[in-house]
Amino acid sequence: MKRFNIYLTIFLGILIIGLLCWLYFDNYLEMEKPKIKLSREISPIGKQKIVEIIFSDQKSGLSNLKAEIIQDNKGRIITEEKIAVRGNKQKILSLTIDAATLNLTDGSATINISATDYSLFKNQTILSQPVIIDTKPPQIILPGTVNYLNQGGTGFIAYRVSKPTDATGIYINDHFTPGYTLKQDNKTTFVAYFAVPLFASNQKTKIIVFVRDEAGNEAKISLPCIIQEKNFRSDKLNLSESFLQQKMPEFQSIYPQLQGKTPVEVFGYVNSRMREDNDKVIQTICQKSADKKLWKGTFLRMRNAATMASFGDKRIYAVGGKELGSSIHLGVDLASTAHAAIYAANHGIVVFAEPLGIYGNTVIIDHGLGLFSLYAHLSSIETTVGKNVKKEELIGHSGTTGLAGGDHLHFGILADGQFVNPLEWWDPHWIEDKINKKMRF
């Protein structure tokens, strides 16, 4: 037994010494170099560029980190850091390269990034990255014409840029509409449909073309335009007791949070919160659009249909003389016979085909480059998401689903998820002058 204890003690001693040797060699005499990774491509570099660098060393840990940029054989230190405590396995640095502060000029340069570990061998990795310094903003080339826009209408612009872009589009005050890239006659042209606000004015509405190049340089230019005022109607609608008793239970059966509320309370929620939520869904759907023009010619208007409500109508709702709220009608209501056939207004791709709150059974078609059409209150949907539809192809039948008082089609046109006046898209002369001619820029 005594001999066994001696052997056990010797064995444990050897095991501990071996473990200590392993730890020593693994942490002090290891020869594995640190790793350096860039989170994204860093060239070209404009007036300012943020660069994220990921340093790592899984053995002895990071010791010294350095980044410098070299131009004309002169080094400029971007950052230099000594890590005082060993064992730091990873470090992420976010650095701002400021061309003016570093006295950089347009042209080629090299960024050298190095990392040293805590090993006795001072293992070091150097990442050398050639870059281009480009501090000149891009130039925006617009057609030499004035754009005549209607309140609530669709704006369209085609333009060119002097250099490759990272982002471009149109600002209407604070709202940004992205531009799309087209290749025409071996030239790159950018186009954008945008919604002119219902209450836009020449004094208060700023429309700006925006471009940012690959180096991060930005350029902006005002779009020459004249906004033409439109007269929109205002009407007070007295909601009947029968309408509330008929329609509000439909919403209560779908939305549990409406259970136990009076018809008037349900209408207040539907006309405010639900309307807002539904429009957010539509905007999200319209964020992704085909990168080419899918439509052709004048958009189809529902056949043999009377106009029951126009785009831009302001509706004030009341019950028993007491106002319950209001809304702006952002489409055209068309009615003929009950369950009338509804056809696609133009060629496109179906991106939505299901019930949607106040809109009821709804179909949305993408016509490319950010342009969409919407068909609401359908009694039935006769198409599916992802289907390529042709103009005049059956997609459903009119109905009373959603917040509809009678059988009709609510037809809408959207530019970048914002509703615009459909009347323009039923006018072949407007389409030729305001869209097609500009598309050929």
C-alpha cells in the first residue's frame, strides 16, 4: 500500500509538471500568428471612411495593434495600441480615416495593419491592403427640362452620374425614394418614381436628387420642378346604425382585442390604428420591386364602372351628428355590377394576395422600378403570389370585404409604397410626356 502511494504521488507529479509545461509552451512558446480581418472592403476611401478591423489570437493573446496608411513613401499612423494585460483573445477597432487630417491626396495608397501576440517569439501578422483615395464628389446630370408635378401625383426622374454609385435616389423633404439602375445605349441611367405629397407646394416642398459614390462622397442637386395645385373634395359621412352593426362584427371576429367593444369603439380603432398598421404593411411589401420596367402602355380602368369616390377625398365620419374621425381616400372607388370581374391594370408580378384589414381581400401587383397597383375589397381572389400576370388578366371579383359599404373596387397606384393619383396612369398622353420621354434620356 505504501509503495502504491509513492507511485501515485510520482504519477500525479509528472502529470502536473506535464500540464504546466503544456500551458507554458502553449501560451509562451507558441508560434501561431494572430489573425486580422476586415469587416468589409475598404477601398476606395473618400473624405472620411470608417473601417472596422477584427484582431484575434486564441493562444497567448493580443499584445500590440497598429494601423497606418502609406502614400508617397510617407507613413501616417491611424492607430497604435498596446494591450497591457495578456490573454485578450479578440479586439475590434472601428477607425475613422480622415483624408484631410492625414494629409492624403487623391490617388493610390497602402494601408498596413499589424498585430503582435504575447508569445516569447512575438508572433506578428501584417495585412497590407492597397487602396484608392478619392475625395471628389460625383456629378449629377439632369435633363434640361422643368418637371411639372401634380399634388398627390406621381413624379418620375431619369438622370446620370459621373461615377459608380453606392446609393442614389430622391428626397421629398425627409422621405427618401431609392433610384433604380437602367442600361440604355451602353450608358447607365438612374430612374425613380416618387410620390408628390397631397399638400405639396412650391414654397415648402423640397425635391432633391441624391448620390453617394463608392468612396462615400455625396452630392445633392435640387430637381427643377413646378408643383401644380389640385382641388380635393371634402365630405361628411354619417355612418348608419345598420352599417356599424353589419360591418364591425366582421372585424371583431378577426381581431380578439376588439371583443367586448361597442360598434362605435370598433370603428374608431379600425379607422385609426388598423388603417395605420395596414398602410405600414403595404409600404413594407413595396420596398422590394423588380429592377426593370414590367408595364407597357396605359393602365386599365375597371370596365363600365362608375366613379364612387376619388383620390384625395377627405372623409369626416360621424354618428348621430358626432364626429368619430376622418381619413384621406388614397385611391379611386369604382362600381358596376356585384361581383364584377377585376383584371390586372398592366403587366407585372403579384406580390400580395390575401385579406388585409380595412382593405379586405387585396391583390398588389409589382410593375417594376418601385411602381405598384392595388385592388381592394374583393369578394374573391383569382391569382397567387409570384404569378406573372398580363394586362387584362383576371385576378378577382369586386366585393364588400374590409371597410366597404357596398360592392366596389378600391383601385390604387403606389410609387415606392406611397399612394398616388391613379387618374394620371389612365391618361396615355400623361404617360408619354411624363414617363416614356424621360425614360429615353
